[in-house]
Amino acid sequence: MKEISISPKKLSGDVNIPPSKSMAHRAVICASLSNGKSIITNIDYSDDIIATINAMRALGADIIEEERKLIIDGTNIFEKDAGIIDCNESGSTLRFLVPLSIARKNKVKFLGRGNLGKRPLTTFYNIFDKQEIKYSYKEDVLDLCIEGELKGGEYKVEGNISSQFITGLLFTLPVLKEDSIIEITTELESKGYIDLTLDMLNKFGIKIINNDYKQFVIKGNQEYTPMNYRVEGDYSQGAFYLCADALGNKVKIKDLDLNSLQGDKEIIDILESLGAKVLKAEEIEVQGWELVGTVIDGAQCPDVIPITAVVCALSKGKSRIINAKRLRIKECDRLKAISTELNKLGANIIEEEDGLIIEGVDTLTGGKVHSWKDHRIAMSLAIAATCCVEKVTIDYAECVSKSYPNFWQDYERLGGNIDERILGE
Ligand SMILES: O=C(O)C1=C[C@@H](OP(=O)(O)O)[C@@H](O)[C@H](O)C1
Ligand SMILES: C=C(OP(=O)(O)O)C(=O)O
């Protein structure tokens, strides 16, 4: 276990935001399904992306790793039995690849770690029951065996548990023999992630009709065509620095596309609604000396809510975060985690069933906090530490490798004052 102690200090300088994890997952999957060679550049080898690369290899893709670049040939996809797919802690890898693994008759076992075995999969189990696909799983740890072949047709899927189920089906249904329709039975949350999926599919030659996110019409027998693609910067990670700036740090943020389809771009609107001034140029900067609490809807951008809570904790008056129930089924219960840990630092946050009520305070103190082994909680606490008057110590700091392996190096390069200690397990 790595413990990091941060002494109070503001961050300043330039940071290159790492490539979007969501877009990298999608590019690796689409390239692996293409008949021919694709080159995917600006790759960061985070734990989640490594899981997807290895999973696509297990399904038959040929993937060569070079420095920040992948050469992917999907010509032999589905030509061997998948065997074991280790998703590590990546919900995206699991939910994207469960349907894909049985696009052809297959017998496959999914393994994983951390909270992954506790995150919902019932949407897929309901489909398996309907299609008589054999499966067995263990409670709480991810150990899922599936045997069978997915058929096209009519799918009914809830929109408010995880958009990742829908993305998984959108990757898979075009390569089945039959045509398919997906009906979304409840209001769709995380819509931006479906946009990313549809956009990437379109780039790789797959056509899907989107009837206002209520219904997706998908022709079968389609073919993915290879292409070269550069992964753009990640708004979910950029959010940490945008929020840091709103709290008085001075970081210039590079490689965030202002025209991006990423749903987490909403962090810019959130900061503006709190009174921050966002300077939108090639390098984005935020100024925020008069932040005032407001109501923030988490339905479409769950991943930026923990860091948003840090900003609200230091904004004047009351903020409410609403429609954020899904944060409870991520790497940890993120509503509980962020409220508990920020309160240890002197914040005033009350947890509600599907959100948070945050009464702003003038300053945060310091002390020992728990990362809950969740990358987004650890990084949020590290940004909070830049506003604390005393030292902040964060445990299991290595968990950032799930999405941003160089986070602590970047933090230190920006002047962050950190001390590292390696302890036992
Ligand atoms: O499709 C994706 O890349 C993701 C979808 C979101 O999940 P939900 O749809 O479950 O909210 C998000 O939280 C996750 O980090 C990445
Ligand atoms: C929830 C996340 O990812 P995943 O669902 O892919 O595990 C995340 O990166 O915050």
C-alpha cells in the first residue's frame, strides 16, 4: 500500500491531460473487430485499458503495444475460444465485452477484482435467461461463466442502471446475423457515453439509427472497417485540474477539445454555474474567486461528481447534488466516500439517497483520509489537499493507476508537495 502525504501548496504550470479512457476502450474494441490493421495513437497504459487490450487479445485480436501506440489487427477475431477474460476492476471492460464474447458460439469466464463483482449485471442475466444462454456466477466476487451464442432481435434495456450495458450491445449486435432493435425502457442516464459509442462505431463503418435515445435500430451482418485514430484528452481527468483552478490553483490545461462529445465536458458548465470564469482557448484555464453554491445534476456526468463536491465544499452557501444515485455502484460508494472523507477535512456534507447537500465552509483543515481504493476519490482528495491548511495523508494512493497512472508524477511536477511511503498490503 502506498500512502501519500501532501503538505499545503497550490499547483501551477502546464499539464497534458491523459487520453480519454472511455474513447480508448472504444477505439481498441472497434479496431479489434475490424478486418485489417488500425493504428491507435495517444494510448496511456492505465489498468483499465490494459484489461481491455488483453480481453480483445483473448477474443482473437492481434495487438502490438508500442510507446503510447497500439497496432491492432482484428482479422482473426472470434476464431478461437476466449477462455478467461480478466477485467481487473474495469466496469467498462466487463459490460462492453460480455455480449461481445458470445457474438459467436463461445465458452468464456470473466474474472475481476475490487468492487467489480458487486456492480450490477442483471441486465445481461435477463437477456441470457430469455435466450437460454447458460451462465453461472459467484456473489460479490467477479467469477462469471457464460456459454452460448447471442442472437439478434428485440432487446429491452433500462437506461438508468448503467449505459455500459447499452454500449456493449451496440458493439455486438451489428456483427450478428439477425437485425436488432434496442428499446430503452427508462430515462437514459450517461447519454454522453452513448454518443461516444455511436461516434466511434460510425468512424469504424458501423451504421446505427438512434431514435432520440429511446430506440436504436441495428442492421445485422455489418463489418467494422479499420482506421487510424488518435485518442483525445480526457475530460473526466481534466476535471481535476479545472476544479483545482476554480479553487485558486493555476494550472494551464492542455489537450482538452472544446468540441468534444465527452459528457464530462459538463464540468465546464458546472464550474460556470458556481461562478467560476473558464477561459476557453487552446489551453483551458479557470478563475474562481467568488464561488457560490448551486444545484448540480449528476445524471449525465457521474464521474466528475466527487471532484465537483470538493469545489462545492469550498463555495459560499448551499449546494445540492441531485440524481447521482449511480455513484453508489462504482469502484466504491462514491457518495458515501467523498462525503465521509471531505467531512474528515472539515467540510459540511450530508449524504442523501441520491445526492449530497453541501454547506460551503471557508477553509479545510487536514488529516488522514481514506481513498476507498477508488482512483476518483484519491485524486479528488489530492485536489482538496491544495486548499487545506494542514497536511493531508491519503492511503492506497496507487489506485490512481486504474485511469491515470501518472497522476502523482504530474501532481508533483505542478509543484505539489508530496511524500510517499510504502507500507504493507
Ligand atoms: O461508457 C463509459 O465509458 C463509461 C460510462 C459511465 O458509466 P455508467 O453508464 O454506468 O454511469 C462512467 O461512469 C464510466 O466511468 C465510463
Ligand atoms: C466508473 C469508472 O469506470 P468503470 O465503470 O469502467 O469501472 C470510472 O472510471 O470512474
